[in-house]
Amino acid sequence: AQTVTQSQPEMSVQEAETVTLSCTYDTSESDYYLFWYKQPPSRQMILVIRQEAYKQQNATENRFSVNFQKAAKSFSLKISDSQLGDAAMYFCAYGGATNKLIFGTGTLLAVQP
Amino acid sequence: GAVVSQHPSWVICKSGTSVKIECRSLDFQATTMFWYRQFPKQSLMLMATSNEGSKATYEQGVEKDKFLINHASLTLSTLTVTSAHPEDSSFYICSARDWTDQETQYFGPGTRLLVL
């Protein structure tokens, strides 16, 4: 069975600085997708970025980028120029052949002004 | 694009009553919708997968007679918590998958249920 691990329960970053959130996963599948979702205090889950496993190029979305290391089964999220609005719980998720999402336990990110 | 709504956003009910939560995909057709439950400061727990026109598939440990799911159209799925009890109090979130993009789930804003 697939698993997703987020080893950082909490992280803190200064406004305008860069922070990296870690995520590792375990799977025997070759085709899958990886996602980062953001859940602010409103609790609305927002898709931040997604990565197709067959693509070697790391996905980027404005200030958000990933470091996808398929052999190491690592999928970290880098947030550049952090803003106060980035403060939220971040969930890493795996989507494979079952068509279900498997979520990590989340990382609570605080942004200090 | 890819907007999912949920109604109601907040509901308080008495123990023993039933509560229906609606999940709608507003600008796309969703052949598959998912229902999750989330406890405070925890991750999302998948309850069931709902496919349009067929019976929902429930995760192990989820009582299908207690949590009734109906997916009657390509834009609407409903979750009915029957004979609700205080232990059913939680945050319920739905998600939907656009039939043109089978990999990404888009989430509704969630429904807070409090059973007194």
C-alpha cells in the first residue's frame, strides 16, 4: 500500500524568505501523480501544485515549486518570497491507480512578519 | 474554473435527526466525487467514493447505512448523516474530479456539523 510521510509537523518562515516543506512517499507503481494542497484557517483545501511522475521537469506555479526526486521518492515544496497569506496547513498527497488521494499528516506553516 | 460548492457550511442538529449535505461542481462535470471527514488538526480521512449513477464505495470502517451517499447527476452528490449522534460531529469535505482531468481533485469549502 502507498504511504505519504510529512516529517515536519510545524515550520516557520520570515516574510519574504524561502521555506521548503518535505514529503516522502512509498509506492511500487510507476505511474502516479503528486500534489500539494494548502488548507488555510478557513479550512478550504486549495490545490497548490501537482506533478506527474513521468515528467522529469519539476513543476512550478509562480512562487511555488517542487523538487521531485523519483528514485528517492521525495517531493518537497519550496515557497519563495513567503507572504503572510501563505500561512496554512500544507498537505502532500499521492494519487495512483486506485484513483484515491493518500494524504500526509500535514505541515503547519507559520509566516512571521 | 474547477469550483466546488458545499451546502450548508454550518449545521447544528439534535441527536437522532438526519442531516443532508450537498456537494456541487459548479463549472465542470464530475463523474466521481469523494467524501472526507476531518478531525481538528488532523489529515483528511476518506469516507467514500461516489460515482454518478452507481452505488458509492465506502472505505473500511465507514457505516454505509449511517452515511448515505447519492450521486444522481454529474454535478451533485449528497451525503446524509442518518440518526446523527454527538460522535458524528466533525468537518465534512467533498471533492470532485473533472471528467476531463481524471487525476486532480478539487475540494469544496467543507461543512461543519455539530450534533447536540
